[in-house]
Amino acid sequence: MNVSGLSIMTRKMLVVRGFGAEAWSQFYRSVATSHGCFGSLVTADTHVPLPAFLGFHDALMARFFKEDDASYMKLGREASRWALRDGRLNTLLDAGDFESVVASLPKFHRQYFKEAATWSEASVTPEGVSFKVHDLPEWHPYFEHFIVGYIAEILEMFCANPIRALRVEGGSGNHYHYLFHGSPSHEESEPLPVSTRRPPPLSRVAQELSDRELEVLLLIARGRTNEEIGAVLGISKKTAQHHAAHAYRKLGVSCRVEATIWLMERGFIGN
């Protein structure tokens, strides 16, 4: 797998704007001594081998930014703003309607990653935008948190809402799933941590959920439609809707986003 030199060009613009041209020159010279491919001319059309790119990115974060998930996501948003407003990709979002914009999101993987099996899918749902990435070569915060920030910023260009990213699955492995939404009732702007511990004791409310209602909620959290839930559980779409409605009332939530957050906060959703 190779990464497009466009990624390097984007980082150059951000570092120069934030820290000055000399800071970028010093950093680039140090990276070139560790990774020989950076000693050649790197343009937007250059293909940078993945190990060298990830080494470059780790060094970049260590020198100029914090090495945490929120910083990766913030950098992704800044890179998105430059690439799509001032940079080479400013014509990629010419689609007229929002659904077409969402349908075009997977092409960004093809712009940045070359000779890669990685692919993504995006769709508009009643709760927001579902975004899934598959077949990552490895897990790295760049592949998840940076890309999620990049996509969130694209969506915010077309929405009045501040866009929030809710992690449904991810944090390790070779795939992840996020729900981007504009709900004003929750302030998460970072991926919620995926619990690696056993779920905490069930609250009184959770104990009132039937097994079937909990099954339906877990499938909802994974982005399944009512029709898909019915097919998985061997029930009708209408019955799935009834189970979801009953569960919502018991939890005191009003939509899929809130139900998913409820499950995540209590450790029901993990790797």
C-alpha cells in the first residue's frame, strides 16, 4: 500500500501556516534522514510507501501536535478544509445535493491510498451519516481518527449543524464504523472509548429490557435498519420497530443516536 504525496503536501501547508516555513524545512530534513524516499522530490502525484508515511506522520505529531486521538481528529479537519477549499481536491465535492455528496465520500480513499485493499462505504440514514471503513492494512490513529476528522469536516461544509462523530465500532482491528450526526443534545466531538472491560452491572432500567429488546438495540447500534434487524432475528420489520420503540421508552431516549450512546456509556458495545 502506498499513500499519495498529496497527504505530504497538505501537512506542509498546515505546518507552514502554523509554525513557519523554517520549522517545516527542519522537520522535513530530519525525516528524510530516516526515510530515504523523502530525499527524492515529493509531489502530489508521488506514491509514498506506507511504513515511511506512518513514520513521517508519527514524527509530525510528536513535533508539532499532541499524540492523542483528539489531535488526530482536529488535524484531519484542518487538512480537509485546506484540501477541499484551497487545494487540489476542491472540485471533488461539486455534487449538487447532500445525498450525492455522501455517496462520493468513498472516493477519498482512492485519492489518498494507492494499490490498497482498503475501501469505505457511506450512506444517509435517519440518524445521520453512516461511514464504514474495511480492510485496513493495520490499525493506526491516522487511519481512524484522522480520516474521521476529515470526513466530519466535509459533512460540516454542507450542514448547518456542528457535526459530531460517534464511534459504533473501532479502536483496533482492520475496520471501523462511525455515525456522524448533528444532535445538539450531546457534546462528543471525539470518538467515544471502546470498553475493553466487562460491562458494568446492569442498572434497574437495563434490567427491565427484554432479551429481544436488547438484541434489537445492539443491532441498531451497528447501523442495521429495521428491515435488516427483522431478517437477522427472524421477525417482521414492524415487530422490530415495536421492540425498538418499547426499548426507547424504557431508556428515556428518542432516537437511534441516543440509544447508541446509552449502550456505549454502559459498555455494551466493544470490540
